[in-house]
Amino acid sequence: MLIFNEHIIQIELQEWLRVAPDLLFIVIDFLKGIVEFFQSVINYTFERLPYNALNRMIIYMIMIFFVALVLLLPTIIISKLYLAYRKTKYNKLHVKYSQAVIGYLIGSKEENEVADKEKLKSSRFHRNVLIDVLMAIDKAENKEVSDKIRNLYVDFKLDKESIRKLGKFAWNKKIFGIRELSHMRVKSENQKIISFQQKNNDILRIESQMGLIKLLPFVPFAFLDSQEKPFTVWEQINVFDLIRKNRIEIPEFHLWLNHWNDSVVMFSLDMIRILKQKQAAPYVLELINHDNDYVKGKVIKTLVDLESYEAIAKLKEIYHLEELPNQLNILKSIGQLKMDTELNFLEDKLKNEEFKIRMEACKSIAKLGETGINRLNALAVNADEELKGIINHVLDPRI
């Protein structure tokens, strides 16, 4: 029987080879006919138009656009149909796997009933749908549920799919891999994720930072140690948002105040200020002579928000060496801390010719309470017109 079947296949193959040249000639004749048709249309058009290079160019452009449309339209339609088919298939699989995983979690299904391992092994599409389902279900803060889902993820070897994405050229694929591995706490690729910190792609860097915070719960901000690229405001906001929404152990941010990357230093100062890490005040004060004026400005603001009265003496020492923005910050800090002992220092600054310094000094004196307000009223009697205007503005109860 097997010999008989092979004989039939051989006869069919010979028949196809005999007919194939004829089919090829038919296709070539068909294409030749199309070319001749377009050529006749062009010749017909050119014969009825004045001979002109512009006319010829316009006709050729029209023909090119027409051919492009004929070629692109079927491609677009086929692409749309394919995407619709994929979406329908995805939705059906998502429902199927969701029901199976929930059944497994409540004990009505065994692990081998959740998915066909052979199917997952052969189909990347099925693997990705199941990963999405596991991540979507694992939202509640329930350790038992999370452990079961992670067991499914590893037992079905879905971690291999996530690891494969890290090696993809496209950065969005890398991001999917980072999110999946960090969500499932798979730490085998930590070094690779850390290497993404040196990439120029801001989104990839942010995702790697978010991933590392989840993957390194005992040292969640270890990525700052190797942060060489500028730590952008956008990245800082995302990190802070993750701290706020998750139960992450907050480190002592003064550990990064001597970092070579100034953007990391400024982020650490912001965290110290926002989280009120008052024990970090002495370390912050050590940066008061930092080379970067932006860092120095953050240092002054941080010391004030930490209510470090000890820092005021140091700030007064460096006042005359600072640029205008930092001078204003120092004056503002004295008023914010309501230090009556510095009244004479503030009053001396009212003699300055710079309008902004006089205004800030007046505001700080007014913040000292009744003592400061009485002093301003007394000064207003013999003050010049500009200073009188500033004092009246600061003491105006409507402001």
C-alpha cells in the first residue's frame, strides 16, 4: 500500500512539472498584457497633450500613485483583517486561560489542566497570552495567590519567554521582559537589567529602575550606585511614585550625597527633604560648598525644610560669596525658621540696592511675628520711596 501511494505521488509530481511551464507562460503573458495596457494609456494620453516635460512628469506621477494604490490597498486590507483575527483569537484565549487559572487558584483544576505544555512550547502567542493573564490576576496583595501564580509562571517555563525579550533589538520588547521578570520576582537576569541603566533611551532606563526596585527589595535603590546618565526629573517622579504606591523599604538617602552624578545628589536631597530624614542634616550641611550652584540651592532648601537651625550660621558665612538665587534662598530660610536672633542680619540687607534682596529680607522680617512687623513700621518712617513701597506691600493684610 505504501509503495502504491508513493507511485501515485510520483505521477502527480511529474504531471505538475509538465504543466508548470505552461502556467508560468500564462502568468508572464498576463503581466505583459498589463504592462502593454499601461503603455498604451500613456501613449494615448501623450498624443493628446502638448509635448511638455511638465505634462509628462505629471502623467508619470499619476501612474505611479495609481500603481502604488493598487499594491497598497490589498496589503492594508489584509493587514487589518489579520489584526482583527489576532485580537479575536487573543480575547478568546485570554478568557480561556483566565478561567483555567482561577479554577486552579480555587482548587477546582490541577496545574496540568491550566494549559497544554506542548502547545505553550510550540506557540509564542499562547505563551504571551498566558503571561498577560497571570500578571493581570496577580494584583491582590495575597502571598498565597502570588506564590501559586509564580509557580505556574516557572513550571510552564514562561520565564524563558520573558528572558528572550530582554535580548530583542526593539526597546519596547525589552520593557515587556523587564516588567514580566520583575513582577514575577525572577532575579536571574538582574545584571542584564542593570546594564540597561547605561542606555540612552529614557523609557528603557525608567523601566529598568522600576524593575530593579522590585527585584532588589532589601537594597531597592542600588541602581543609583551605577547611575552614570543624568537622572531626569521624569525618572525621579516615577521612582517616587513607586515608593508612594508600594511598600518599599526607604533607605537613608544621605548615602548618595557624595555621588559623582549631581542629578543623583539632587534626587537624594529631594528625598531627604520630602521624607523628613532629619538625621541626614549634618551630611547635607557638608555639601554647602558644592561646586554646582543648583546642588547648593537644593542643599539650602533641604536644610530649611529639615528645620536645621545649626545650618543658619554656616549659611550666613557663605552669603556674600553666593549668587543672587542662593542669597534669596538664605534670606527666605531665616524667615521660614522664624529666627528672631537674625533680625539685625535681615535689617542690614534692606540697605542693598538689589530690589529682590530687599523684598525677601522684608518678607523674612515680617515672618518673625510682632517683633518683625514693629521693626518694619519703624523703618518705614525714614526709608526711601522704594523701601517704603516694599514694606507697605509686605504688611498689606490683603496679601
